[in-house]
Amino acid sequence: MRYDITNIAIEDYLLGLMPQRDQVLADLEERAQVRGLSLVGPVQGQFLYLQALALQARKALEIGITTGYAAIYLLRALQQTNGHLTAIERHSDRIELATQMIQNAGLSGYITIHQGDWPALMPSLDRDYDLIFLDVLRGAAHEGHAVQALELCVPLLRSGGLLIADNVLCSAQVLEEDAPPLVRGIQQFNRTLMAHPALESVIIPLRDGVAICRKK
């Protein structure tokens, strides 16, 4: 499944520059192509890896693990910093797939996965995360809870920590004035994000749009 919003030829060019993925990531990419699953892809995966490594993150949170693809990139950074990833996912089949792939990558010792709905689980989590990857925005916006997701993330971050949110440009539909409810939710998320008093933020047109926010 492709959500590219920039020139597809440029996306393919960037993809072609990426080193060949190992067997675990290659298997996930093949599954995604065959089954129509959503992946962040290797360019955005490398972006997450470098952000976590540059931050020397030791405590990270992923909201929405899907296949485990993005988690593997984060975990490879956390392995180097002796860190740990906490993840939230409500779908048991996704947890099963992600758990298997993370185990195949030899990274099981660096992650804890909680099954359940993020609005219920997030308030009970520890605080002071170095990095949070929010990957449920389309679903949250569809349910009318996009801004709630943001407001639950902010208190969990330490000062100087990073919030990275995916799908903030929603296949370029955020440009539409008469947008469907899902898109309106993401538009409101973006406006709230950029004006948030606790955050310094920027949105970049990487794949389906990525927001990077630093907590003041």
C-alpha cells in the first residue's frame, strides 16, 4: 500500500539508494506488497532509526505497532543505547506478526507490547519518554480522536524529547477544503500541533507526511 504524496519517481529514487534490507525486513516488505499492508518503508524507517540514535534515546514508545517494521528500526537504535521500546496495539493478529518478526530480528529483549486501546492505556504509562512514534493517526482521526492522541502524548515526553507522528498529510488530502471527517481530523491535529505551547514542530513531506515535535 502506497501513501506517497511527493513525486513517485523521487520516492522510488530514494528507495533505490537504500541499502538492501536484511531478510526480516525484506519479508515484511513482501508481505505488505502481497497483502496490501501499510509499512513506513525503508526510507522512513531509516529516518526513525537515525532520530532515535541521534537522540541517544533509551526510553521509547510506539503507538500502533502494525507489522513491527518501524519497531525494528527503532529497536536497532535502542539496542545500541541499551534502551527499551514500549508499544501499544489493539489488534491481536498484528501483535502476533510483530512479535514473530521482532523475534526473528533478535530484538525481543528490548520491547514490551501492551494489547489494548491507546486512549485507555496511555494515561497509565510511565512518563519521561525520550521518543514517541505516533502511528495511529488515520484511525484516531477517523474516530474523531486525533487531537486527543496528541494531548495524551505530550505529558509522556520528557523535556527535549521527540514526538514523531506519521500520516499527517494524508495522501495530500489535507489540501482539500471540503474534506471528509478523517481528513478534517488530521487537519485539526496539524493546526493544534503547530500552535501547541509545549512543542516546537515541523512537518516534512516524507512519504505520507511526518511531523517532528520537540517538547520544550
